[in-house]
Amino acid sequence: MRKIALFEQGISPTPIVKMSGGYGENQYYIKREDLIPFSFGGNKARKAAEFYKEIKACGADIVVTYGSNSSNHCRIIANMAAAMGIACHIISPEENRERLYNTRLVEDFGATIETCPVTEVSGTIDRRMETLRQAGRNPYFIMGGGHGNPGTRACADTYREIAVYEEQTGISFDYIFHASGTGTTQAGLVSGKLQADAEKKESGRCAGGQKIIGISIARNEARGREVVRQSIEDYLGARYEELYRDEALIFTDEYCMGGYGKYTPEVAQTIEKVMQSDGIPMDTTYVGKAFHGMIQYVEAHGLQGKNILFVHTGGTPLYFDFLERR
Ligand SMILES: *Cc1c(COP(=O)(O)O)cnc(C)c1O
């Protein structure tokens, strides 16, 4: 098994930059998780660095995971496995086989792709894991989107980086917005904040009224919230009862526009505007959709004069799919 130098050394804090404006009566900042220097970056690269440690520790010789043809997670896991010199097996729904940039990259990294009807995913995963074990292999399974405790742990670091930035600059964010999919990123951010608030309280400081708002890109509110809460519980473990507060978990499905991958012409316009005025690419499935949702949320809630941080969670190859479709 080969080592990946970047993951050995640890991921450096990603930049937080002020945006140029023109998005309304607030100060907008953006945290560039898309610039994590592995496989076009994004929150899946951050999560992968944690899974890397687990895979190394258990000496797996093949990674098994799940995702669609557009999956950023599958691209990064296939890339990581190739770099480590181990095999990668991806289970993918057969319903949509359009070859997007992420699909092509997964193929180029030499991963095997097994398709099945979306309703048979979990059975297919179980059978594949069993077959591999019987053949004497040592497979490591990662849930779709890098969901699970290592992923949450990785995303709690994102929050800690934000807190350090606030300390160093004296700028405090009233709101933090981000795209919420499997809920791992939100679970990490909220857990990081709950831990930081507890530390502040212990040292007699005020925790402040910062809100973290997950913009759902697919799930309805009831299910989305419950998955995030469950991930927070898994991550905080024994400290969950003491630290968890329901009002710290804000998840809105008001901007999911009919479900996964769906978006309106206004989202496309917002993406073009951000690219033109800030030079930052965003995709239509996650980041552009959530950024547009944030602007609408801010308007609907009449927010003014606030410091607002948007977490850019990556997905750069999907930006190029967007360009080709226009
Ligand atoms: C997966 C993904 C998300 C959602 O993150 P979760 O941790 O699954 O909620 C957001 N943005 C991009 C670009 C992603 O690939």
C-alpha cells in the first residue's frame, strides 16, 4: 500500500475570502473547501483523508463504495485508491448512465463499476462484500457520499478552521450556509460548533448567536434533520446528551427545487454571476443551488448588515458538465 503525502501531512486550512458584493445588503465570505489540493478538492476530499487513515490501519486491499454517475465522492475515492495502489469497486444505480466528467475520471482511475437498480443497492453491496471476503480479500466499505463517523470528524475540522479565522481576524459570522446532502458536512459543522460553544462557556466567554443553515439539495426536512441529528449523536458519543441542542440544527428543504439534480434557470444565472464577479465555479447539483438558496433565504428573512459565510463544498468537475449543457 502506497502512502499519500498530503493525507499523511494533514490538510491545511482552506482559504476564507470576502466576496465582491452585489448579492444584497450583507457582507459575504466564502470558505474554499473546493481548493483542497487533492482530485479537484471539496468536502469529499476532506472526508477521504479521514477514511484514508482507517483504510491504512486495517490494511484493506480494496475499497467498496456507492454513488451515482455524478458523484464527487466516487471520483475522489477512486483517485485515492489508485494513489494507494489498492483496488476500488463502485456500486452505482443503473438508472442514469450519462458519462459525466466524474464518471470518466472514475473510469480513468481504474475502478470497477457495478450497476444495479437503485432499489437493490443495499443488497448488492452486501453480496459484493461477502463475495470479496470469500475470495480472501480484505474490503473496506464507505457509505455513499463519505457518510459516517470519519466523515463527520473531518467536517468538524472545517468548523474549527472557521473558528480560528474568526479569532485571528475579529470577524464573526452571524450565519454559515452550506449545501446539505447526506448530512455529514452539517453534522460536522454543528458538532464543531457545539464543542466550541461548550469550551467558551467553560472559560466564561459568551457563545454568541451564530446560526449554521443547511440548504437541502434533495431531502425533505424531517428525514434530512433526523440523519444529521443521528450523525451528531454518533460523533459526540458520551457527550451528546450534554452538548446537543435542537435549535443548533437548522435544515431547510425550501430550496431543493423538486429534488436531487433539479434546478431552475435562476440557479444557472446565479452561477454565471458568481463566476463573472468572483471567478469561483459552482455546480448546479450542490453548491450553486445552495448559494442561490442562501440568497433567497436571506431575502425571505430580511437579513441585513450581517456577516455571512458560505462554505463552498466543491464539485468543480460538475461545473464543466454545466458548461457543456448550456
Ligand atoms: C457531497 C457534496 C455536498 C453535500 O455534503 P454532505 O456531507 O453529503 O451533506 C455538498 N457539495 C458538494 C460539492 C458535494 O459533493
